[in-house]
Amino acid sequence: MQVLVRDNNVDQALRALKKKLQREGVFREMKMRESYEKPSEKRAREKAEAVRRVRKLARKRMQREGLLPQTPRPARPAR
């Protein structure tokens, strides 16, 4: 993974790197690998993740078709 440092602004580059790592799921992966997960717990977690994924896709599909109202996104504060 590569992040460019512009004008010797390391803080901004570090923020960009953290954002990329977060998007890739590196932090979640590290947290999961900290301790052993029993196979039964792994199956239950993966099943719950799959259910969440399916529900999210169904919700998005219904919103696109106009059956559900669009949820407004909160306004981001200006920098």
C-alpha cells in the first residue's frame, strides 16, 4: 500500500494511510487474529455477516425501486 507525502505533511499522509487500511479491513483482521476463534464461533459469525449482507442488499434494492424512502445522510462538517 502506498501513500504520497505532499509538502512534508506527514500527518495528512498518516490519516490517508489509516483510512485506506480501514477500508481494506486490516484493523478488523488484526483484531480477529489476536485470539483463537473456535470453529463453531467462526461459522456463527460468518452466517451473521452473510445475513447482514443480504439484508443490506435487499434494503438498497427496495430503496432503488422506490418501495423504501431514501435515508438522508448526515451533513459532514466543513473543515
